[in-house]
Amino acid sequence: MTKNPKLIPVAIVLGIVLIVVAIVYFVDSASALPSFFPGHQAGSSHHHTKHGIAALIVGLLCFVFAWFQTGPSRPADA
Amino acid sequence: MHHDPISYVQALILGLVQGVAEPFPISSLGHGVILPRLLGWNIHQNDKFFLTFLVATHLATAIVLFFFFLRDWMRILAGLGRSLRDREIGRNDVDARLGWLLVVGTIPAGLIGVLLEDSLRKLFASAASAAAFLIVNGVLLLLFERWRKRAPRPGDALGDHDRHIAETVSWRQAIGVGAAQAAALVPGISRSGITMGGGLLVGLSNEDAARYGFLLATPIIGAAAVLKLPDLMGSAGNGVRGPALVGALAAGLTTYFAVKFLLKYFETNRLTPFGIYCIAAGTICTLIFAL
């Protein structure tokens, strides 16, 4: 995997944003979600838990990606 | 007189078929939609009780797949842990690389599934559309064999299969094959067919592609079933739990033998017979439904 330290802050910010999105999905019903969120539905009391889990997992993977980027770099394969 | 929404005999038959059709590249969901219609059963894909029943059979399939490859999963999980500790995937760490290939392949399929599953299920709910997509699936299987990156070689069944997979599949290809799995949300299109075909396109042998497909299928089938488990335990599961248990046991049993058979079969054989079966079965069912 190619290492690019410039991507570390991007991955961390994206990870934080996605975890916030996950919390919004867990806490708010479909009607209370911002209209630009997938799953927003006026008048619905349904909680999109699966959307929240998906956002949480991708957010955590952003942190994992950032973690790998901090690792030791090695010479490119011959 | 009280009637269960699914009888024990129906559950047994659906479970046996699900267990075979999930690992075989012939679409378990497609067969689950077509079979009740062919047999004149009052079971439809979007019936709440049927969806709940499917949770149990899919969970059984995922559990059997997991335990079938338990030793591999233990190595893969250890590899993932090692790479996290070292903050890199070691140059020769096959288990770590294979593990992350499975992770990046699972994420796009999971995301697409979460976002599109309900709408696709409603859009393609009929047995007629499942039969039509079964034909499409058959054509795809034949095309995968035609467009495969390399022809089968005599020594394909030998050597370290995980090393072959880890060294052949790139990150982008893993994401592509993983995302393509989402096509299996349409009844008639086979998840294992798509992943095996994707494996052939990127240069794997039939056996390695099948192995990669089974490993890739386990977390996504398991996660989808676990997420819906509350439906089976809640009020939606009333009247279905007994037949669901029978269906799950039947599915688990046939999944085990189907995977065992396929890994042996693909040592020397190809996807072609499954493609022909899907085209023939899809065509016959389409004609029956049209008459």
C-alpha cells in the first residue's frame, strides 16, 4: 500500500464526520434526518439503524486507513 | 383452524434449495422467488413472514460457511491484527493482505445493500422478473468464462490458494468485485456467480475464484442476517420460528455439502454448466409464467 502522509488529516476528518453521521442515524428518526441524508422520509418514525452502522464502519475504516498511513514506509517493489 | 404462513414441508424444501443455491452460482434468492410460484404456494418475496424466514436460512448458511473455513478465518483475523499492530501489511503476509482484500470487497457491497436493498426488492419482486434475470445470470457466467484472464492450467489445484489470491487481486479489483456483489440484490443474479466470475476476470483459477467468493460471501451474508435477526425474534417471527428452524437446519446441511462439492468440482471444471442451467431454467420458467 502506497504511503501518503498528506491523506492522514483528510482520513481523520472524514472518519469523524462519518461517525457523527452514524450518531445522527442512531438518534434521529427518518423524518428528523436532514433532507439530504439518504433515508430521509417526512412523517416516518423509523430509525435507519443499518445506515448508521454502515456510516460507523466506514468511519472506523477511515481511521484504520489513517493509522496505516502513519506506519513505516518501505521502498517500492522492484 | 390455525395455519402457519409456511408449512414445515415448505420450509424444508426452501431450506434445502437455499443451502444449495447460495454457494452454487445460480441465485438462491431467484430460486426462493421462483420455486413457490412454480409449486403454487401462497408465498411471495415481500411477505413479511417470508423475509423473516429467509433471515434464518441465510444465517445458517453464513454460520456453516464460517465454520467450513474456520481455520482460514483464524489465520486471516490474526493477519489483520498483525497488520494493525505493525501499521503495514508485511511484504509476505498473505493472511493480512487477503484479510484486507476481503474488507475492502465487503464494504461497497454492504453500503449498496443498505442503501438499495428495499427498493430493489420491491422493484424486482415477481417470479417472472427473477426468471428473466436467471437467464441474464446464465449469460454472465458464460461470458465470464469466455473473458477470463487466463485459461485453466494443469497445476491450478496445487499450491497455496490464499497466496494465489493475495498476489493476483489488486485493491481496485477487490473493490470492483465486492461492489459487483450488490447485483445479487436482484433475484435471479447470483452473488457467488458474480464473485467467481470477477475472480476469473482478474486472473484467478476457478478453484481460487470459488474460494475467494465463499470467503467474500461470509461476512456480507452473516451481517445481513444478523441485522435482521430482531425480526425473527420479534412479533414478525410469530408462526415462522418453527419452520424457520427447520429451514435453517436444512440450509445449513446442504450448504456444507454444496461448498465441499464445489471446491472439489472447480479443481478441474468451469462455470459453464451452471450458465447453461440458468439459461435453460430461466427460459422454461419464463415460458411457464407467460402461459
